[in-house]
Amino acid sequence: MNTFSPFTLSSLSFLGPELVLLSVGILLIVVDLFFENRLLLPWLTAAGTLVSLVLLFNSPSGIVFGYMYVVDAYSVFFKMVCLVGVLFTVLLSERYLTTEKLRHGEYYSLLVFSTVGMMAMVSGGDLIVVYLGLELMALSVYCLVGLLKQDSRSNEASLKYFLMGAFSTGLLLYGISLIYGLTGTTDLSMLSQRVVSLDLINNHAFLVGLGLVLVAFCFKVAAAPFHMWAPDVYEGAPSSITAFMAVAPKAAAFAVLGRVLIMGFADVHIHWGPIIAFLAVLTMAIGNIAAIAQKSLKRMLAYSSIAHAGYALLGILAGNNEGLSATMNYLFIYAFMNMGAFAILILLCDNKRRGEQLDDYRGLAKTNPLVAALMLVFLFSLVGLPPTAGFIGKFYLLVAAIHAGYIVTVVAAMIFSVISAYYYLRVVRYMYFENAVQETAAVSISPGMTAALVLAMIGMIGMATFPGPILSFAGKSLIGF
Amino acid sequence: MDFLILHDGWLPILSILMILPLAGAFLLFVIPGENFQKYWALGVTILTAAVSLPLYYSFDPTTHNYQFGEHHSWIPALNVNYTLGIDGISLLLVLMTTLLMPLCVLCSWRYITTKVRAFMFCLLLIESTMLGVFMALDFVFFYIVWEATLIPMFFLIGVWGGERKIYASIKFFLYTLAGSVLMLVAIIALYFNTDPHTFSIPLLMGQGYSSIFQKWVFVAFFLAFAIKVPMFPFHTWLPAAHVQAPTAGSVILASVLLKMGTYGFLRFCLPITPAASVTFTPYILWLSVAGILYGGFTALAQSDMKKLIAYSSVGHMGFITLGIFVLNPNGMEGALLQMINHGITTGALFLCVGIIYERTHTRELALNAGVGMYMPVYVTFLAFFSLSSLAFPGTNSFIGEFMILAGGFAKSKLIATCAIPGAILAAAYMLRMLQKVIWGGTENPIHTGLSDLNTREIVTLAPLLLLVFWIGLAPKPFINVMHASVAHLLEQVIGMQTGIAPMANVLLP
């Protein structure tokens, strides 16, 4: 690193969105201390997220802090996905926390801090920054998962996630140290040059290092066989946090996977390509087949989110910009459809029922036709059935993977998506074809919930009818990558 | 884009045809009152039918190019377009779809008593998507509307169906979905094997792909279409779906959804993978014969009227695939005509079963025996439609089946001879049904007080009866529109086979 640019105040202008969020996080703690009104917190967070989102598109791009921090269109795209995920989570939490009697003000500040962590991950041009961002994100999420102190499932989830997470972080650090030992750098752009100049492509120690990094990130995206923690954690966490984890941290982890694998180690594609292909098929198989056996919708969606990580891997596996932009597009669409499905789940959670069991959905079309219709759209989109946005997302992934020559993997993906139709359709069947066991109460709607559902529907319809712009945005953000 | 004759009027007529039912469906949600909703759905379907009629009169039968074309860019990054157009192969299918839909609304007038709004919504939605299937000239758009037909049908069976509706609807959905997902893989593979990459269906025709690639693509397509038709070993979803579906669902299923399969053979398999089509022809012909005989024998053994007609469909669709794959003008035009005929006749038969079910609440032959005594007008209709179904001379199916068999004999005497018993079987099971229903005795106590057809029901059946005789006695206007397209299609298939491949073979990557 010859052109080391020292820390200057002007570098901070690149960090506008992150700084806004950081101040909102601190402000939230203060507000929580001095104000009784709980409703202030979610709306303050939502406002902060929106400001950050606006700043995101108005910040200069560049590489600052001595190649440590990269603000490029690629990071902007993923930050957008993460911020959209947070915005949804906040809107969903507004009523949910009252129902669950979760009155901790830290909830929102932790949420915001984990988002700052994700943004650092996404922008990390150096493995160390990526690691720091990852830890900031993970530590906040460990706490969030365990916030339901009275619920033993939540405690178990938090502890399990923490232990497994710590273990995977250890693997990541070990992998990074191996790579550093062989190349003498943790800078990603430098790494790709060193790999070629030092002829490390077939070096075993280097491949072990790469493998360990890969494992750590597969753990974060819950790709099989590193998914074991996911079902329990997703089920035990507060539903709003489950929705959050399935979207934002996963997107951030995919961003790093994309940056590390395609930017740092594109020349080693022959080694990691087949591994990712195998992991993708295994993830889809385990996620989709295990979901069939679930009686709880929340757990089913947990397995479905594992399966969707498998689909998203199809784009990474292609190992080129086309694939990466397909994955980006998919994660964006997934944010909307998954948040929509969780919004319905949370909407049905009140004092009488939890909204988590499949049985709670019997006869929903009769008692709450609009809620059932919205759920229907999200479910069909999760299947990836035309004409929903989910199909568009899947279609790009298939195009990219077939172009890269992974026909067998794609055929497997298609077969598993038919299998997935079975368990998503079961919810539809409960809602529409069966009668309610007991008279279900009407749902009470709140402003946040309405906003979340409207936003999700706008996203669904918009991306189903005009799918072009998001893909070209993703594609353009990869130019010169 | 010389294959596409762009529509020169100021109204994009094909888009309007698709959007009318779609908009009508969503407007249903602001319309209060079940009665008004029914009239609204009827009005929308009649309007769509009225708008579609000019297609026939402005259609130019001398060209094989796609007419009334529309072309707009949709996803530029992947060269996905919104391209619509119809030729002699799709014209009659479009017209049949639009003309049948008002009848489907009419036949549900009294049959559907719950969730009328949602029912009419599904009907209008499925009309829009089915029309899209027959008009799409871009593969991605085609795939979207092709799969989208599943969703309303799934609800039609699952919500308004019979006792085993859940089983039937899920089987229908998963079976057909499983068949068509591989088609998507084949579509993308075709895209990358064509230079420049394109999803435009006409541009993918006659590209001279390598024979091994053609075979893979053909198999993927074949699976999707054979399940939809359904051809013999893939037919098990059909009886379940038909028996459980409400009358309108059965009519749509038999008349239009099944035709999407045979249409797929004509539009995609033959022109895009001609060499593979010729290679697989013998197997498909024998499968068709198996379907004809199997459907006939199974229909003979049914005691449920709907199941009987469902199995007869398997046999009739066997005739159609036979006609398509004999690969000569007679067979193919006969198959195309028979697609329309089957839509009219079998649709009408399902309507008839629905009418009797509304009165006696059973579809059992034994329990419906002897209604002829009380419902003379009804059984007159039933008799004519049954005669049409068994291809009695003077009715529409006679022309179609005759042409198919003529084509069959030109292709192979053995195969055509093996298919002949299918025609005899059709007579056997249809006459058996007629004999029971019309002259089955008068000792059935539940029949006293049965009322004959009312005006609505007569209005539902009469247009179909008119078409039965119109096509049966004067088929020329219907066949004339096909000539150019069928001749072009055959030239694509056979010419491709014997002539020189126009392009260097493009190998698998």
C-alpha cells in the first residue's frame, strides 16, 4: 500500500448514511431514557432510516481510509437492501412489541447499530473492515434474538446463535490469517493481484484459508450444511427480528461473498465454483424438504429462507457480473416478499393467538379476505410462480447459472422449487379451502403495519410489471467491479 | 421482424382482448351485490367475445406471418419483449376461448352460490391468461401466462369443487407445475444457443440446432405439453380434476387448458426442434394410439358421467396428437379442427352434466337413468352432443376425425388401423350413456318433478349446437384460415429434415 491516504475529515463525507444511522442509534438511547412515549422510538428510527436512504443516493463514491472503505455503486445497492429491510422491521415492530410486552428501548438502537455493522461489511475493501462490520452486526443481533426474556425458546435461540456465531467468527479469522500469511495483505483488490503474482491458485494452504472464509459466510447466510442454527434461532427470536435476519444480515453476507469471491478470488473460480454449486443444491434440498414437515408457519418460513439462500447462491456460483447482478436483484425482491409474509404473520399475532401455527390460518379467507389475499401474493411470490415478482428474481438467477454452464444445478433448483410449491400451497389451502376451527377475531391494524404492507405490495407489483430498472441498476453497479 | 405484421389500426386489439377481462376482474371488487357481479362478468365476457370477432374478418388467410402484431420492449437487459401476434394456428383457439367464456359465466349462474365475486374473478383472470398463451410470441411472456393459468384454475377446483377438491386441486397444480418447470430451463438454453440471444419464438424457429440439443429441448417441452394434453401415461391428474371441478371449471379445463398442450406441440416442438420431432414421431404416435384405446376402454367402464367424459377426453386428445405427429397437411389441419371441435363438444357435454347435476345432485349414470321422460329438450341437446362426440357424420367431429385418420393412413396404415377401434369405442360409451339417461326407465322416484331446461340453459347450449352443425356441414370457413400457417409449419418441419440445415449447427456449450 504505497498510496496510503491518511484519515482526513473530508473522508467522513463518504460516510454520510452510516453517520446518520449512528447518531440515530445514540439518540434512541437518550430518548428512551427521558421520554415515556414508546411510539416515538419506531418513528424516529424509521425517519432516520429514510434520511440515511436519501443520503445513500446523494453521497460521493470513492475509496477512503487507505483502501479500507469502498463506497461504490455495489455497496450502495446492498446498503439499499439492508436499509429497506430495517425500515420494514421497524414498521412491523411498532405494534408487535406492544403485543409481546417488549418494552426495551434498546431494541431500536440495537437494530440501528447492527445496520451500521452491515453497511461497514458491505463497504469493506479490506478483510479486517469486513470482520469488524460483521461483529458489530452479529453482536447486536445476538442480543435482539434473546430479547424475549420470559420465553425459553428465545433464550435458547440467543445462546445457540451466539455460540455458533462465535465459532464461525473464529473460523473466519483463522482463514483471514492464513490468507494474510501467504499474501501479506488483507486488502481485497491487492489480494487478487497477489494470488496471481504469487501463483497461489493451487496452493493448498491458500485454499484452506479460502475455504474457512467461505464456511464463515455460508454460516451467516445459513447455507447447508452450516444452517443448523437457523431453524431454532429463527423460531425463537421475536418474529420481527426473524424477518429482519432473513433479509438484511443475509443480504450483507451475500454482499461480502460477492465481493470476496468475485472481486478478490475470481481467478480461483474453478475451485470455489463447484463447491458453491454443491452447497446451493444441498441448501435447496434441505431447506425445501425440511419445510414440508413443519407445523409452524414461522419455522416453515425459517426453512424457506434457508432454501432461498440456496437459490441466491446460484448467481454467486456463476462467478461473473451477470450472476452477481441476478443475486442482487433476487435479494432485493426477496426482501419485499419475505417481509410481506412476516408482516402477515405478525399481524395475526395478538393476545388470543400467536399467528405462528399453520392452524391459525384455517379459514382466514373467510374471516379476513384482504389479509388472506395479501398472504397469497407473498406466498406465490416465494414459490417463484409467474406472474409474481419472485418469478422474475428466480428467472434471472436461472439465466445466469445456465449461461455459466451449470445446467444440472439449475434442473435441481427447478425440481426443488416444485417441491417448495407443496408447502407454500398448504398455507393457501388452509386459508382458502378449509373452514376455521373456531371463530377467529378480526385483526387490528396499526399505521406501521399498514405502511409495511403497502410498501411490500408496491414492491411486489412494481417488480412484477416493470422488472427492468432494478436489474439494470444492479448490472450498472457492477461496471468496473 | 418480418415475421410479424404489425397492427396498423390505432387500437392494439390483442392487448385489449387480454386487458378487458383482467380489468373486468379487478373492477369486480367495487361492484356490490352478487346478482350485479354476475351480470358484470357476463357483460365483460360478451364484450371480449364481441371484440374478438373482427379478428376473423380482418384475418388474412394467405400469409403464414403473425398478424395483429404488437411489439414492446420489456426487460431490455435480457432482450425480453412483449410481443403478441396470431396466425392461422392460434386464431381459432383465441376465438373459441372468447366465445366459450360467456357460456361459462351463464352455466355458473345458479350452480355457484358462495363467493360469487371471487368465482367470477377467477373466471375472468383465467380468460385473460389463456388468451395470453395463444397470443404470446415471446418465450418469457409465454411462460408467465402459461404458468399463470394454473393459479385461477387451482382456486376454481379447490374452493368450489366437490368432496375431494383439495386432493384434486393440489394434484392438478403440482403435476402440471412439475411438467412445465423444465420447459423454463429449455427456454433459457435455447436463448443462449441462438445468436443473437433472443426469446422471440418465431426467431428461434428453424435455427438448425444440433440434434442432441434438439432432443433435450424436445424432451423438456414434450413433458410440459404431454402433461397438459394429457397424453396417455401422464393423464392421471385429469379425471380427478374434472370430477371435482365445478361445471365452468370443467368446461375451461377440457375446452381450453388441454388445447394449450397441443398448441404447444404445434407452436414450439415442431418448428423449433424439427429434427427431434421427426425422431420421436413413432413413439408419440404409439402413445397417442395407446391413449385413444385406453381412454375409450376406461370411459366404457365409468359409472360417473363426468368421469366418463373426462376419459373420453383422453381418447379424443389422443386423436389430436396423432393428427399433429403424422406430419402431413390432412392430419395437422384435422388435428387443429379437432382441437376446436373437442372444445365445443366436450365443453357442451360438461355443461349438460352440470345441468343434470344441479337437478338431481348426482352424476351417477344409474341414478340419472330415465330423465329423458321428464326433460325432453335436455336430452335432445345431450343426444346431439353425444353424436358429435362419437364423430357421427354431419357433426363437427366427423370432419376432424376423418381428416386425422386420412392423414394417419397416409403416414402408416398400421397405426391408423390401430386407432380405428377408438372411434368404435367412442360410439359404444356414448350410446351406453345415452341409452341409460334417455331411455333408462321411469321407476326412478327422485326424478318426478324434474323441470326441463330454462331459457338461460338453452341460451347456453344453443350456440354450441349451432357450431356443431356449422362445422359439421360447412367446415370450409374454419379450415381455410389454417392452410397457409399449416403449410408453412410443415415446410419448417419436413424441409428442415430433408433439406440442408440453413445454419451451422450450434453445439451445447
